[in-house]
Amino acid sequence: MLKYKSVILNESSICTGEITEGLFLRRYGVDIGFHCSISGSKGYVNAIIEANRFHLTAMQIFAKSPRCWRTRELKPLEAENFRAARALSQLRTCAIHSSYLINLGVEGELWQKSIQSLKDDLDKAHMLGIEYIVLHPGSLNIDHVRNGIFEALHQSPSTATLLIENAAGGDQRLGRKFEDIARLIENTTLGVCLDTCHAFAAGYPIHEDPQAFLDHLDALIGLERIPVIHFNDSRADFASGIDRHASLLEGKINDSLKYFLQEPRLQDKAFIIEIAPEKFLHNLGVIYQWQQEITVLKP
Ligand SMILES: [Zn+2]
């Protein structure tokens, strides 16, 4: 069996398709991607160029700087170029990660600014033809969060699906417990984005019994409502409440994450790794290695 250390990954092997040919995503439908950058002279299209370099089938972007309220202008021509570039790419799943400043669980000016920021992401998703928006909803006030989400949806023409992401910690934050997310999305068309790093840090033992964890999620939320998985390992300890992403095989969850790739119930999901670009090749190498093993395990 091919060992990870023996996998030679470099730019040329990626570009010739030598790597992607063996990928699980081609054979079983899983989409694989990274969070890509829209910075640079080509703007939004830059993210697709980055995705194409690695033959990705999934991609996430920030539609503006995620740590300031100021928005980023998106001209119709730029949006058109993005749509055209995507149509020529292998991308099957695209998501916008909303601003980290959003908190829909509070009152007053911050709530209003949060709605405007979310509406801005929804409008951009509409222009760019992006189907998912990932959202950290904010403080634990389910009714307030829900009202804020629906206000933003009401103000935007977008038909993108909002995915609530689970959080690593914070008792006062909505998202650490999946029970709260389940209550928020009940009787709505909202979905969920599962972040494996955050679940581990929040105290879900996905490293010991990933199957039981998925059974729990399926019963509580329904796996069909979780189209996107943030496939991150964790630098921080189990149940630490600390959000520190790590590359595959470089964190505390380690090779237990392989289970998620081979789980039949997750074969229609997009697996997106949120890591610095210099670690893209390392993570693709691990996935390639795991897929070789999974292929062996499959009948
Ligand atoms: Zn995430």
C-alpha cells in the first residue's frame, strides 16, 4: 500500500492530473476543496484560478474582508467573469464564508450592521451564482438570530442556502451545541456546515467514535441538511473550546478524520479545508493517500 511519506506531490504532478486521477471525489462523488483567496489583481476570479491549479471541485471564499464592516465592490462584469470561469472549471460546490463580525443574537446597532453584512454576502452570492453562505450566527438568542437571518434573506434576491456553522466554544455562542443549531433551523430551509475541528474542540469525541457522532447528527439535524463539511484537524486539545485549525495528520484528531472520507452517508458532501495556501499540497497528499487506502477497503 502506498504510504503517505512516499507520495511525491509537486506542482507538475497536480497539473498533469496525476494526482487527481486517483482521487476519491472522482469515483464516489465527494467534492474536495480549500478556502481560496479573492485578493490579487483578478479579484474574485483569482479564487477560481487558485482552485483550478489544484483541480478542486469545491471552494470557499470570503466575499469581502471578514474582519471589517466595509464591503467590497462587485461590478456586474466582474461577477460575469467569475460565472464564466466557474463554468469552465471543475468546481461543483462554492460557498461564501460570511464576516466574523456578524452577531445576530444581540440588539441594536450591531444587530442591524450584522443584517446588512449578511445581506451583502447574499447579494454577492446572487451575482456570482454561489449556492451556499456559511454563517457563524453569534450570541445564544435563537429567536433574535432567526429574525436577523430572515430579515437579511427578505432584503436580498439571493436563493443561496444559508448554512449555520458549529462553533468550537463559548457557552454564550449559538453553535457550540448541535441541539441549539437544530432548534434554530427547525421548520426553516436553513442548513448546517459541520466543522470537524470545532466539533472536536467543543467536546464531541469524533476522534474516538466518528460513527456515533454522525448517528447523533443524523438524528438531531439530518445529514441531508449538511451539504458542506469544513474538514479541518485541530491544533487545540479535545474539549478545549479553542478554535485552532490544523492540517490533516498534523492535529489532535489525526487519522480518525479518514473515517469521514469513507463514510457512505457523506459521499455527496463537499469537504473544504480551511488552511493557509502553502499547506494545500500537504493536505491533498494526505487525501490522496487516504483515498488509496479507502479504494482498497471498498469492494
Ligand atoms: Zn470552519
